[in-house]
Amino acid sequence: MSKLTHINHEGHAAMVDTSSKTHTARRAVASAFVKMNGETLDAIRQSRTPKGDPLETARLAGIMAAKRTDELIPLCHSLPLDYVDVRANVTKDGIQLEAEARTTAQTGVEMEAMTAVTVAALTVYDMCKALDKGIFITDVRLESKSGGKSGEWKRK
């Protein structure tokens, strides 16, 4: 088992030193699901939600959040993001969200993709909570990553 990378030799939390790493193209995709009742989904499909379009608002919120990941997660590096997008798909049970982040840097963009999809999910919740108090967010996870020393990884 690999050792934890954010713990120094004294056992204290520490930022990983990436100064000797090579800049490479990095990509990460994360997903989340926002489960809600059918009436709320119908309101989204028919553009009848009290606060406006929750999917477009969530998309923009996720993109903005990815750009601020280093301000939210204490040991994350500031990254020059080349691309971030959040996609939403209405299903029979809720909203399937997917976020993708890309950079050319010394460290990966997994946390940016995860932050984007999580904030997007929270935004859908906020936009729709007046219609459905029972909404819940589930299955927030990394789907794939590529680039860097560890190479490519994809959820099975």
C-alpha cells in the first residue's frame, strides 16, 4: 500500500512538493447523482423551477468552483486550468452530473473535477429545494484520470 502523500516525516499535514515533477497534460472526470422526486424532475424538464434553470446555474457554479479548489481544500496546489466543463443529464430518478477538468501542470486535476461536480450537485439542490425537501446527493466519485507519473486510471 502506498503511503499518504500529504503527511510529512513528522506526521503533520503537508503540501506535496511538486517542484521536481514534469509538466504534463492532465485530465480528470468526476460524477455525482442528485436524486429527487418525479414532480421536481418534471418542473426542471418544463423550466418551471422557482429560482430559474437549475442545470445551467449548476454548470456555471461547478466551473467557478473548480477554479477555486485550492482555496477550499487546504493542501491543493493552485493550477492553471485549461478546460473545465460540467454536464447534466435528466434521468428518470434525478440529475446525473459529470465534470471534466484539464491542465498541463506538475500535478493532477482530480480535486478540481471532484469540486466542480460536488458544487454543481449542491447548486441543483439549492435551486430545487423549494419543490422537494427530500432531494439527496449520492455517488460523488472520480471516474477517470490521465497524465503524470501514475498514468491512466478508469473506474471499472
